[in-house]
Amino acid sequence: MVSAPRSAIVPHAILIAGLVIVLFPIFVAFVAASHTLPEILNAPMSLVPGPHFLSNTIEALYAGTVKTSGTPVARMLFNSAVMALAIAIGKIAISLPSAYAVVFFRFPLRRTCFWAIFVTLMLPVEVRIMPTYRIAADLSLINSYAGLTLPLIASATATLLFRQFFLTIPDELVEAAKIDGAGPWRFLVDTVVPLSKTNIAALFVILFIYGWNQYLWPLLVTDTPAMTTIVIGMRQMIGNGDAETEWQLIMATAILAILPPTAVVVLMQRWFVKGLVEAEK
Amino acid sequence: MRSTMLAAVMAAVFMAMAGPTEAQPIELQWWHAMTAVNGDRINQIAADFNKSQSEYKVVPVFKGSYAETMTAAIAAYRAGHAPAIVQIYDVGTATMMAAKGAIKPVYQLMADAGETFDPNSYLPAVTGYYSTSDGKLLSLPFNSSTAVVYWNKDDFKKAGLDPNKPPKTWPETFALAKKLRAGGVKCGFTTAWVFWTQIANFSAWHNISMGTLDNGIGGPGAVLEMNNPRVVRHVANLAKAEKDGSFSYAGRSTEPESSFLNGDCGMIQDSSAAYGLFKKGLKSQFGVTELPYYPDVKGAPQNSIIGGASLWVMGGKSAAEYKGVAKFFTYLSSIPVQVKWHEDTGYLPITKAAYAATKASGFYDKNPGTEVALLQLTHKPPTANSRGYRFGNMVQISDIIAEDLESAFAGKESAKAAMDDAIRRGNALLRQFQANTQ
Amino acid sequence: MERRVVFAGWLCPAVLLVPQMAVTIVFFFWPAAQAFNESLRRGDAFGLTTHFAGVANFAALFASPNYLASFWITAVFSASVAVLALAPGLLLAVMADRVVRGAALYKTVLLIPYAIAPAIAGVLWMFLFNPSIGVLAALLRWLGIDWNYFLDAPQAIMLVILAAAWKQVSYNFLFFLAGLQAIPPSLVEASAIDGASPRRRFWTIVFPLLTPTTFFLLVVNIVYAFFDTFGVIHNVTQGGPGQSTEILVYKVWYDGIVGLDLGGSSAQSVILMAIVIALTAIQFRFIERRVHYA
């Protein structure tokens, strides 16, 4: 490093300011989750955490809030977890083979297939929600985990990231495999998948978060409280209704909603950072 | 580890894909937008009905906000997956009505099913809103309320005002709001549901037309006229009060309630159904009174109008399902169910008998203020201006009007310019609705 | 960019492509085609009576001052979010690149907002700035600022920009840091020996080397602001006050789902798709070029 240690005060000061900005909204949510509703409504709320964090969290977890008609947040967490895992695993499972096909073969319509996948990259579900819903209904996917996940598995992010990575696999490896008499299947299983481990781990993180954070689609495709995911649950808790807004439970739910994806990002940070940066570069 | 996780997911997916299994009684889905106490009551009503007989099973499903519930029902209808019963908010009435074939009118449903059904047993102030111009009931009123004024007695005391003397007129309201501010209360008054309280109920209460063809009840060719001098003057007064801080706008729907709940605002104009919320959440004493009026407007006060939602029956179901729905509606209209609904939720009863029974039980004496809504609704026999309103695309129109009111309150536009703009955009939507549904 | 050495045959790739293509066709192209078809029709919400309307829906959109205003709002919003998410991301990355002690902790914490759903980020910020109960709203009022984003359009816009940008800083930080760490130290050292100040070194040597990263992030941030911020708007302002925060994707949703105007909403979908495809094409060309010269 060029910089001498004495100049490290400024960077630390700026970084600490960054941490404060990042953590402050989460801290306030935590504090609100530790107070009672009257304490929150009696603005401005005290920033010293109160004693009710555990009881509020437990109430949200097992009883839900009035505005969600008592769907417990624990159930929402389960639904979100199933949805996020199914999306992450499903996307990897369909996009790795398709990227492999596009990169390691020459066949008619290859470019067309690639572009067909590619243009879906950023077509958000919001702009095609009504027709997609009708199709989901035609296929009897309403109120099922399949309905929650299948339409979201169809996106190009993972295919593109795998493609970028596959393009960097040295030709020598392919030639060596061919000389050894290995066919495309063997090469895929024995060489490409093991080499892609970091990318798979990184993608898992990205897609898990993508899945966890969905809400417009789940809102439409499920119509029973038992299928509510946590992000929709949050929306219902603050949405217009005829009951009071229970901020202490909403903030407890927010903390619960943030925890799993944050844990995934933090615990898998090493692969995530490496994979994300390398793949998208 | 990884494989067990995967197995768990796969198991969950397959379990979900297997779907629901056999059900003996005919299942009737009831989609609604009610939460909290109201949601609990809905579940209880359905459970009680299901226990009372074995042929039908009503399944209440919470679908989110009113807008989300309506959209979901329409999307479901288009996908051939509609529920039997859906709760639709007042502003969606014209859209549902225009959808001939997609809905089953209640009067027809009851006749087909051979259920005894006497339209005269219902409260006209409530059913009028959901009937054709010749009085045929299209949807069953379910949760109805009207706009009233709540005032915080402790705030009044704090500002040195008589806590038992709420304002009667608008000039008094503005004057009291100023005094509240001067006496150290953060805001004089606020209003929830700004379009519904300040335009729709304001117009009915002053017997002013909101649009031609009897506020649109007469047909889809109606033209909005909410830019009339009386409404404009009122909006200008509100904007003036917003500027000096005696009125404090805090959002289009229920957001302002938190400013009343924490004692910041001395008065709020809100739905009569918010009573329970304030009773539970407000630490101070509070009272309920009728909406204020301008004494110089001839005929005011007239009567206020309802808001809320009604139950629509979707089209394309079997005769057996309709029979079940009709039976359920009869059950829903019965006196004990109605009385309990009214007393627990603060929504209005829909039958005259339920109103009388509640009164006889002494409920209104024990809970002062709870009858204000009914008295206000039945203040005078409704006129063409005060029966209700029914405009197509009303969801957007009410948002447009709220948007323009926001511009006027923020001082960005004059009251006149704001209302002219609202009417121009609103009429364009009306014409679009007319073209699309013909 | 293409591989030189490939496998032969078409059956094998076809089998590998089937799942992805099936899902893409069923859940993307079919609905997109329906949206396109719908955009040329008009009808009631229930689809009971619809008729072909040609380009009437598109004509109505471009004649509507509100739709054009929505374009402008989207542009201001996206540009602000991009700048407000990029600049702190770069600053923090440069600083994190300089420190040794605590670097891992800084990196970990700065990554957290990436994990938070835009909708939830919106709720957190709304709670801070809620005029009646927000902690920061109280602070602003104490400072003499009349804070009421329900009525004050610039305040509402600032709030949604802040919430949307906050979440995205993580992502930018990560990429800038990676970009910085890829710069050979010898380059910077040489210029240090020449006596250039750290600030000068940054602007003359480091920043130009980061241009590809910056450009890539700019596109990503704009796309993020265009679409992923729906949840922020939906939870914080619902497009208000007036229509001051009604960005394009919110309007598509509102006109279609709340307004039940399928034709108009579908026409907006088609316009948005065109924008997305254009953005994607730009980005694609760019990615391809970078891979070549990397």
C-alpha cells in the first residue's frame, strides 16, 4: 500500500460514517421492535432499546399482527425459505445446462436461443403480471409452491453468469477431454461442474436473495394466508386497513425478514464476492 | 447437509402441488379485505354458518387491500378461477355493475334460489347505494360506514376550550382549530380518506351534485361537476388552514389516524368504523359528532353517504353453489349476526330490524357516539345528490381528486385550478370507461 | 466472444436447453405476446367486451401529460438514485482499499443492505421519516424544517431516492472495491514517486482505470432504479403526493392492477419492454467488448 499509516484516520472516519448510515435504519427498527406501540406513537420515540424485543418478536413469530389476520410470521418465514431455496436451486439447475449448451456447441438456432434467454434478463414481472397470472391459473399453479417459483425460475441472470464463466475455461481442457475420449456429458459432470463451484455458490447467494425479496408475484399467485411470504406479510401489515398499524410488530417482522438473507450473504461472503465480481465483470 | 435441504424443498414442492384433497360439502370461497377484529368476525361468521348446516362450506380468504382483492377477483374471473363471493369497495361498484355476465345480481340470486327476500327490510340509506335506479339490489351491503368527526377532549381542555362543545359548522371548525393551535395542540384537525370525507360526503351533506345523471347512478354518460363554487370555496378554506397549520393533511387514506391517536391533532374527520380503533388506542377521552356544514348553503345539512364495501356474487357458478350463497346471505342478514357485526366492528347494520334491536338493547346509551353515523345517514330522506354516487373508473378518479387536493393544500395550485384539473382528468376517465364497457 | 473448441452434435445441447427454453417460452414470451396483443385492444376489466383499437392506447399515452410527466420523473429519479448510490459506493471503496485494520468488518457491514428487499428498505426509511412518528422527521422538525412528505413533493422524491439508493450502495461498493484491487500497485506507486498527491493520483490514474466498472455500474443502477424500486414507491408514497413519485413501472402496475385499464397498462408494458431491450443491448455490447479487452 502506498498510503502511510498516519493518513488512515480519514478513511476510518469515512468508513465509520458509512457504517452508521447503513446500520442506523436497522438499529431504529430494532429499537422500535423493543418498545410498545404507545411508546412509538408518542413521538419522538426513545432511541434507547426497551425491554420488549423478545416478547414482540415472539408475538410476531407465533401470533402475527392484526392486519395479517393472525397469520404467524413463522409460517411466512417458512414460505419465504421454501420459495427462495426453490428459486435458487431451480434456476441453477436449469441455467447451468443451458449455458453449457450455448457455449460448448454449435447448432442451428443457437444465437436465437441465446437471445431469447437474454432478452428476458431484465423484463420484470411487474410489466407482464396479468397474462402471467392467467397462464399460472390455466396450469393450476395458484396456491402452490410451484406457482410461486416456476415463473420466477425463468430468468436469464444465471445463464449469463455461467456463460461468462464458461467462456474463460481454457480450450486446452476441452481438447484434453476430447483426446481422452470424454463426451460432452462426461466433460460437463467431471470438469465443468467442479470448476463452477465458486460460481454456483455465488449464484446461490444472489438468487436466494432475489427469491426471498419477491413480493408482487406471490401476492397475486397465492390467495390463502397459509401461503403468505414475509415480504408480502410486511406489506399487509402497513397497508391501508381498518386497524391500527402495529409498528412494534412490523419492525420485529422487519428484523426477522432481514435476518435470513443477511445471514446468507455474510456467511457465504467469500464465495459471493468472488463469484459475483468475477462473473459479472 | 445440502442433500437434506434439497430433499426438504422437493418434499414441500410436491406436497404443495398435490393440492387440496376431498371436501364433502360444496365449498364457497369468500374473498375479503378485512383484518383485525373485522377479519376475526368474518372467520367467525363463516364458521358459525358452516356449523349451522352441512351442505355448504364458506371459506373466507383474506386477499389484501380492497384494490388487491378486487383485482385478484377480476384476474381470477378472467382465468376461470373466480371465488363465489367477493368483497368489493364502494368505488368499485360501477365497474362490477357494468360487468354483466361476470356477476350475479343479488336480487336475481335470491329469486332463483327461492330464498325469502324482502328489500324493504333493509335500511334504504345503506342499500340505496348498491341498487339500480329502480331499486333492485345488486350486491349485498356488508361493511358500511359514514364520515363523522372525532374530537379529543383532553386536547380541547389543554387549549382552554369546552371539551363537550365540538364544532357544528365549518366556520366553527376552522375557528376552533386555530384556538387549538394557539393553545399548544400541534394540529387543529386532520382528515382521513380525503376524497370521501371532503368531497363525497361534503357534497351529499350540503346537497350539492358531484356529477350529472344523479351522480352517475342514472347511467354511464355522467359528467363530473365537483369544481362547483361551493366545493372550490371549501378546498380553498382547507388550503388556507393548511398554510397556517390549523389543518394538517397527512395522507390519502388512514395514515392521518396516527396523528389523532397520539394526540397531535385535536379533531379528525374519519370513518365511523374507526371508533373501535380510537377507543382502544387513544389514551385521552374523545367524542363523536356529526360532520360540520356551511350555514350559508341552503338545505345543509342534508344526509351523509356511506362508504365501505359490499359482497358481490361472481357469475359462471353452478345452481347449487348459488343456492348456497343465497342461504349464506340470508344467514348474514339475520338479526343476531347483524347486531353482533354492528356492535363489534362499528360498521352499520343493514336491516331495520337489526338497528331496532341494537337500540333496544341499550348499546347506544352505553357507547355514546356510536349512533351518530346512523342519525346522520337518516337525517333527511336522500335526494338525487345524496343517495350516493356511481362513476366508472372511480378508483382512479378518487386518486386523481386526492392528487389535485394535495396540490391545492401544498399551495402549488389554486383551489379552482386544482378542481378544474381534477374534473378534466376525471371526465376523460369516465369517457374511457363508457367507451370500454359498451 | 466465442469458443474455438466445441463439441459436435445438436441433440445433446437441445436436451440441455429444453428446461430453460420451456420455462422462458411459457412464462416470458407467451405473457409478453399477450401483453402486446392486449396493448392493441380496448375493453372492460373483465374481458367481456373487447375490441381491436389499433394504436389508440399508445396515442392516448403520448397525448397524456401525466404519462409524459412520469417519464420525466423516472429520469430524475433514476439519475439521482444512480448518482447517490455510485458516489458513496466509490468513496467507501477507495477508503476501504486504503485501510488494513478492520477492513473485513467494514466490508461485511457495508454488504448488509444488499440482502434487504427494496420493499423492506422502503419501510425502514418510511419509519424514520414518517411525519407523525419518525425519529428523523422529529429531528428535521426540531431543526425548523416543515417536514411532511405526504404533501411536499420534493421531500417525497428525496425520501424515495434515499431509500432506493441506500440499498444499492452495497452493490456499487463491492464492484468498485474489486476494481480498485485489480489495479496494479506499481502504477500508483510510480506516480507517488513523481510526487503526485493522493487526490491527484486518484483522479489521474485510478479513476480512469475504473471507467469500465463505473459504466457497467451506471447501467445496472439505472435498471435497478427503473424496476426494482417498485417496492420502495409502493410502500413509501404510492406515487404521491400528486403524481410526483409515480415512476413508469409504478404507473404500469397502478393502471393495470388498480385502474383495471388493461389496454393502457399493456401499452405501457410494451413501451417499457422496448426500453429494457434497448438498455440490455447497450449493456450487452459493452460486456462483450470488455471481455475482449480484459
